[in-house]
Amino acid sequence: MNDANAGQIADEAVKSPTFANKVGHLLYEFFVHFVWEKRWFFIALLVGAAIILFVPEPDGLTHKGLIVLAMSVVAIILFITEPIPLPSVALLIILGQIFLLGEDSATVARSLWNDSVLFILGSLMLAVAVVKQKLDKRIAWLIVRMTGTKTTRICFGISAVSGVLASFIGEHTVAAMMLPVGITLVTLTSDDPKKVRNLAAVLLFSIAYGASVAGIGTPSGGARNAIMIGYWREFFYDPANPETQRYLIDYLRWMTFAYPMFLIQLPFVTLILFMTFKPEYRDLSRAVVRLRSLVEAEGPMKSADWISIFLFFLVLLGWIFISDKVGMGTVAIVGATLFLVAGLVRWEDINSGVNWGVVLLYGAAISLGIEMKDTGAAKWVAESFLGFLAPFGADQGLGLWGAVSVLTTFVTNTMSNGAAVAVLGPIVLNVADVAGESPIIIGFITAVSSAFAYLTVVGTPACTIVYASGYLKTTDFLAVGSKMAITSIIIMMIAAAIYWPLLGV
């Protein structure tokens, strides 16, 4: 067959009604499927366009402020519904600043990087290095040696160890590291999941909630903490004004505010879990005997394990003693570099283990938060929020604190806690400024409340990780999480009213 005949046959095929119908049907199916799958993306864009084009500028809000507000609404919809990868939302925020706000691309690029973002990046790199050491069985054995074999004591020990670790290296890392610990104890007790349903619940929730309540303890416990520290510095610190020095919250001062709350919440985690679930086994002696044999089979700790522990404590000391001079991000990057130089982790592990999209997302979210402040959008929303609360007597004092906490708790159960603080931070800090409240107290209430993502599987990475084990149901989170949220809010409100004022806010 020559080329001319082949071309003629192809033309006839294209002109064939059957061929045309098939192509049309395929195109129809593709577009319908694509549009339906991405419907929330298009809805978000339409909502944003409607705000910019048809909503009249409210009093006190500039046109740029309205655009930033529209961008924030679009971002919130996309954060909650996730029709596109979340790093794509970061890219849209960047493009919106350039094309909608008319910002110079170099200016936008500079706003994406600050010490808070560098700190998040360094912490993620350190987390990969720590997980690489595979100390999960040794940690489990250490816990049971300290607590004994009683189920209640082991659960408290798991919460405490998960919490202490999560307060320094992030809850998602600890949840991933401790999940094998919990599953090991469950499977060594019984091979039938139905016979250990409640036992699995208390053990796995001890990991997730222990890590969650501890994530507030230090700046390295979660990206939300670093984001709030960055906002305080950006919004209120003036190098020429010594009185604004208090808004430079360093590692140790954050711990002074938040770590006692973590310690107070720990016993309540175990208490609430055992009130909600009744474990089938009150003693785990059988599992402990098996665990001991597994640890003994691995042999003594190697030199690399001890070097890893030593380097991590060096980083911790750096955060505590020199982060106020060189920045917490710098210390985190130094620590990650030391792990690489010592050969304890490979760059391939860092490259594959760090979610670079998360770093970009937080950088873009902080950049958008700064735009909300600079354009006056955050102040306008803050004044509107206070106006809404005023008839209820909740526009100042305990009423305002409670409203901010409940709002943050609701938002953080629908999106990541870092995104929740990135979105709400500029608003609540302006609320504090307008209402005459302490921005430090309101900021801590927001950051701490963002850790109360106990109610949903997607509220926090720790919950998602333990749910992935297959032992838990989504209804379990609501049953126990509601009690946890109420308890945590009460403890935080007491701290805000009695303890934090003693620290000079």
C-alpha cells in the first residue's frame, strides 16, 4: 500500500459517522469526567472572580485588599476540597500576586523565603534523618521497661514518648516512627484484629493524640508554630523600638508558654481513651516477651545510632541557646548538614523523604498572609469579625479568646494545621490589635488550637497515619476526638487566663 492509498483510507475513516461518533463520545466522556473531578477547582475560581468583579468594595477595604480577600477565599476552598495537589495552590497564590496584584516577581520570590520557611525545611530534613535510623522496636522496648506490662501504663508511656519526640521533630515524623511500635504490640497480642479492636484503638490513638498535644510544645513541633513566630515578627517587631522586642519569640520562650500545657494534657489522653474504648487485654505480658526476643535478635546499638542521638541533641541545644542570634532555620539546616556529612543519611533519602511541595505551600501561604496585612484585608476581616461577636459580648476577653479557639479548631479539622494558622494568623492578630488584646496571647491561642485536629482523619498527619493501619474507623475519631477537643480548649483557656499573663504578655 502506497502513501496515497493510506492517506485516502485515513480520510475515509475520519469522515465515517461511526468514527466521528466514537471520537465525540470519547471527548464528551473526557470533558465530563475532568470537569466533574475538578469541579471544586472551577467553583473556587468562579467564587474568586465573582468577588473581584461583582462585589462592591466595602468601606475600609481597598481594591487590592478585595483581591487578596478573594485569593484567600479561593485558597481556603482548595485547601479544604483538594481538587488539585496542594502545592499547586501555592503556585496559584504566587501567580495571583504577580498578575492580579501587580507585584514584582522578585519581590514575591523574596517573600516566599524567611527563617520560618527555612526552619520548616530543615525540620523536615532532620525528620528524614531520624526515621532512617529505624529505632522503633528499641523505643517500644524502652517504653515497656519503664512502664511495666499493664495496658494503661503502656498507653500512657506511648503517649509520653510520642509526645516528647513530637515536640521536637514534628508529629507526622513521630507518628510514622511509632506506628510500628503500636502495631507490633497489637499483633504480638493477637493475630485476629477483631479480638484486639479496642486495644488497637487505645494504642494507636495514644500515638496520634500524644503527638498532637505535644506538637504545641516547641517551635519545631509543627510548621504552625514557626508560621506564628514569623507573623509576630513581621507584624509587630520594629528594630528601632525596644518595646517590640517581646514579639521576638525564641525557642526557649515558646517552650515556657506551651510545654506545660502538653504535660498537663498527657494524663487526659490516656483517661479519655480508656473512657471511650475498653481494651480486651489489661496486661500485655505476652506481647512484651515476644518484643524482647525481637530486640535481642537485633543486637546492641551501633555507633551510628549513638552518633545520631548525639547530633540531634546538639541541634536541640542550638535551638535553645543560639537560635535567637542566628535563627531557628539556620540551626535546623546545620543539623541536617551534619547528618549528611556524617554519612548517617544520604541525599537521595532526603530528596525522596522531604515533601518539597509542603515547603513551597507554607512559603506561599505566609506570603499571602503578609499581603493580607499590607493591603488592609486582614484588618477589615478582623473588624468585621469583632462586629459579629459584639452582640454576644464576645468581642474581648475570655469571650474573644473562646471564639478564636473554636474558630481555629473548626478550621484545623478541615485543612492542615499549618495552613489553618497561615490563613487565620493575619486575621486574628489584627483582631487582637483592634480589640486591644495581647497579640501574643491571641497568637498562642490560635497556634495551640490548631493542634486540636482530633475529630477527623484528615485533620492532622498523625491521625491520617494511624488510620492507615486499618484498625480504626472514621467514627472512632469523632467519638474520642470531641472529648479531647473540649478538654484541650478548657486547659488552654485556663493557661491563657492564669499562666500566660505571669510570663509578661
